[in-house]
Amino acid sequence: MKRRHLLQATAAIVALPRIGFAQSYPSRSIRYIVPVAAGGGNDMIARVVTQRWGVLLGQTFIVENQGGGGGVIASVTTARAAPDGYTLMQGYVATHGTTPATRSIPYDPIKQFTPIGMIGATPNVLVVDANLPVKTVMEFVDYVKRNPDKVSYGSAGAGSLTHMTMELFKQETGTIILHVPYRGIAPAINDLLGGRTQAMFPGLAAALPHLRSGRIRALAVTGKARSAQLRDVATMVELGFKGFDAMQWYGTVGPAGMAPDVVKRLNETQVAVLNTAELRKQLSSEAVEPWPMTPEQFGEYIRSEIARWTALAKARNIRLEE
């Protein structure tokens, strides 16, 4: 009897540090790394989410921008940080999708990270110069096939989602469209507006002002459901392109090896923030729809994204130099 009581008491003592850690976390500010320069949609999303998230956790998030290398610098910093819950990163489709698929990187996007939760996503939209004589996707495909080597598209850069999504479109339609990579989304859209390129697959937030002005025309959006901001525009899936649901997504990850109770606390509080009407309204300025997930669901989503873009990169022979 005494031995059994002793074992029970020992087990209880061993459990105390973990219970205490869960209850006391967080006890200081949390570093939140954003893998892009300050300004822009990615940065805005991080700041509005962490501001409200910090209130719920009772601690301040310190947003730290680490741009460069398609998110490589920020990802390496995060992967090497202590897995104590005080360094997190806003992973997104580049850091945990297209970049690992198209180039050699000094981090493992799966093994070196702990998924915390998805924040949200925005669709990409197939747009064309408003002067192009097409109003539907099939008319565009027909136009391209009747004008081989005369249609070009811009992207935010080689290996970006805007590049990969159009390459997916070319693969699915058997079309030839010349790729013109730019250093960012703004110059790519400017050349589309100027008639120097004829098509593009930008994120919805970047395209909306020009769609509203009538200078470019939307033919379809990616995703599994129509966008609330473009309800009259069909999805590629609706039009018969099965699996064409690529999205510009954002989520939170930490270093590998984080304590499950800390991950659980972070996820539950993040989900609570994402479910507030006020945050939804703020994210709508970037056409982002909150998309809460459990850590397990988010981890599976990351794995599926890497597999998707890796397969496409191999099929289209897309391999970028350092």
C-alpha cells in the first residue's frame, strides 16, 4: 500500500511542471516573425490578428519583419528558436508551399515546425486585359490557342503563387502563355493595365481596385467556393477544373518540439479571435476569409500544399537557382 501511494505521489510531482507551464503560459511577450517587409497585406494580417490575440492571452505580441529569400530567412530563424512558445511565425503559401517546391532551402517545412493554426485565405483570380476579346475562361483558352506565342502573363516573381497558379492553368488547358516575372505584384499589375501583358492570376485583394475600375476583367477565381466580393464570378472548380482550389493562405507555426498544452492554448485562443465579427471585417480589406483549423488539420494542409506544388514544379520543370 505504501509503495502504491509513493508511486502515485511521484507521478503527481512529475506532472506538476507541465501543468504549471500550461497555466502560466504566456508569462512574457511573444515574438511573432513575419517573413516579409513591413507594409502590405501579409504584414497587415499579422498585426491585426496578433493585436487581438495578445489581448486574449494577456501578453503582447512583438511583430518582427524578416523579409528576404521568399521567406527563407524568417523560416530559418524560427526553426532554430527555442520551442518554448515565445517565438512564432506567420507561415504562408510561400514559406510552406511554393518555395520548398521550387528551390533548395535550408529548412524542412514539415519536420522543423509545429503547426499552430490556419488564420485565413484569399483566392487568386484569373484576370485579363479588358481590351482582350474574351469574357469567359473557355473563350480565353480558345483565344490563346488561336494566337500561339502571342499571349503573355505577368507574375510577382518566379516560383510565386501567381506564377505557379498560371502554370497549373496552362497544364490543365494545354495552352502556351509566355511567363514574364516581375519583382513584386505591383509592377506586374501595372504592365497588365498598360497592355504589355494580357493575363494574370493575382490575389483578389490586389486585383479588386482594377476590377472595380473596369480596366481588367475577371474570368474565374480559385478556391472551393465563390468569393463574397465577387459573387458573380465562378470558381475554376465550378467550371470543371477539378482540384483547382489554390489559395493565398496565412497561418501560424512555431519551432518543432513545442509542448502540446502550449500549442492547444495558442490554437484555441487564435480560433476565438478569428471567430469575432470585428476581425472578419478587418481581414476583408485584404479579401481574406478566416479559416480556423486545429493544429492537426493545419499540419495536414501544409503537407498537402507542399505535395501539390512539388508535383506541379516537377511536371512543368520549374526549378529555381539560389
